[in-house]
Amino acid sequence: MDSITIRKPDDWHVHLRDGAMLEAVLPFTARTFGRAIVMPNLSPNPVTTTLELQAYRERIAEVIKAYPKFTPLMTYYLTDNSSAEEIASGFTNGIASAVKAYPAGATTNSAQGVTDIRKVYEVLEAMQKIGMPILMHGETLKDENGNIIDPFDREKVFLDTTLPTILKNFPELKIVLEHATTKDAVDFVRNENSNRLGSTVTIHHLMENKADVEHSEEPAYLHCMPVIKNEANQKALREAVTSGDSHFFLGTDSAPHPVSSKEKTPPAAGIFTVPSAIELYTQVFEEMGKLENLETFASLNGAQFYGLPPNEETITLTKNPWTIDSLVHVSNGETIRPFGYTEDPTKRLQIQWKIS
């Protein structure tokens, strides 16, 4: 097959940042996706209140005037002190679509995140009553003795401890296990087999594995949280997303950082994948012999989970190999390096599909 047409996809997990970086990266999302769940972990002040959320939405609206059909779906950043009443009101009034829960310190701009899930039970109860989803960064940072857990084990610990507790205590709460990275996550979601539990999967966790990172000449550009896992886990993710299983849907977790932040020690965690995301998802589905399930994963499953109609517009992708040949320049003088780019043209990622 040299061409495929699907309903316009949605991105159910993306970082758009703010200010000059927002202006630089948002068009990549708006031209490809119909809708996107926008992450609230802005720096230095995350989006914790309705006023902050509305102000951020207005800044996004200014940038996307050239893309009137694109819809940003806004989220609150959950803290130990979040107001259940304010969050519920934001959802029922159509201002917010979900709440994002970060374990404090687990990833970029998560310092103000939740320190103990029990501290937000009142918020979760309010969300459960109104059908508001919680989007969970599915990692546990520390064990019961306060010791830091190995990054390769954090998702498994979360699946063994925090997530079962939430599912038990809030039996109607809609939950997204964000950016699944392990076979454990795939098995957990499938065993739960509930329409209230879904999972996003990134393109970089489908394209790369631990060995790729270890043998990369520039591993900083593959550094992300959760970290990229081994080949067995990568294979489990690939099988899950291409299977047609309705519990899994597209979420790039595209996370732009200036080159200066990626090349410091330690490098900033996050990979800017949106410039080639849908093309690379298509490539994965082709490699797995499952192109017929691409639309289900990219355009239907997420909308179904959120109770939204699928996009009516379509996009067509054709077999037309290309490479990303430049950095993204930000108006403040910074540059962002997209996934697959490198200074040596002969080493750039060969992307097999392209939007027509």
C-alpha cells in the first residue's frame, strides 16, 4: 500500500509550552491534529486554577488563528491543595477537559505535583461524580522508606501500588495511564478491560528501545521520562497499539526543550516528536502489517474514551521518504531539535510516510 486516508488524528498528550516556544511549536500540532490534550506543567507556574487555565487558553488561541479548525483541550495541574469545587466547575462549564496528576519530582516541571495520592481523594471523588478524566503520569518515584526507585522500575511499582488503589477506591473514575512504556502496563490495561481505563502511547517508545539509547551517539536527545525501555517492552507496546484494542490511543508526549537544555548535564527530559509523529506512527503500523488499524488508534479510540465525536476531516499519507533537515528556530534565539534530526545529513532518520 502506497497511500492511506484516515480521519484526522488527535493528540491526547502534548506539551505546547508558553511564550516564544509556544509560538514556535504549536503550528506543528495544529496543522496535523484536530484536537490535542494540552499539558499544564508550565514553568515556573503550572496551570492550577481556572483563571490560569483560561489565560493559557487565550494565549494558545492567539497563536492558532491560522488554524481555526484545531481545538486545544485544556487540563488542570493537580496539586496537594487543588480545589475540588473549582476543578469540577471548570469541567462542567466546558473550560477544562481533564486533570493531570504528576508525582512530585517525577518529570519536567513536576515539583508542585502530588506528594501523596490520598491528599487529593476529595478531588478524585468530585471528578468521579461528573465523569472528568484524570491523566496519570504512571510512575512511583520513591518507595515506602523514601528511597528513590530505579527509573526502569517506576512504572511497574505504580501499577502494583498506586493505580490498583485508585481503581478500588474510585470505581467510576475515568483514568488515562499516560505514556505506557512496559509490557506490564499493556497487560494491566488489558486485564482491567474497562472503558474507564485507557492508555496513551508515544511514538518514541514505539520507535526506540534501551539498546538504541545506549548505542546512540547523542543519547541526550533520547532522554525522556518515563525512560525508554528494552526491546521486549517495545515489542509489547507495538503489538498493543497496532492490534485495534480500543484501550490504547495516540498521545505523543511531544516535549520541546531548547538545544541548550538538552545538551547540559543532566539533559532535560523530553523529546520533540510532533513534526513527524503521525508519519512515524504510520511507519510503525506498516512495519507491524497493521495499517488497517491506524485510524482506530490515531483517530477513533481517544475520541471514544473522551466521549467526543471523531473528526470529520481526513488526512492522506503517501509513501514518500523524507528527512527532517533543520532545527526549529524560536523568536528568542533558542533552537529546538526535532526527533530524527542530526547535523550529519547521512544520519538523519529516514521517514517513510508523508502527509500529502
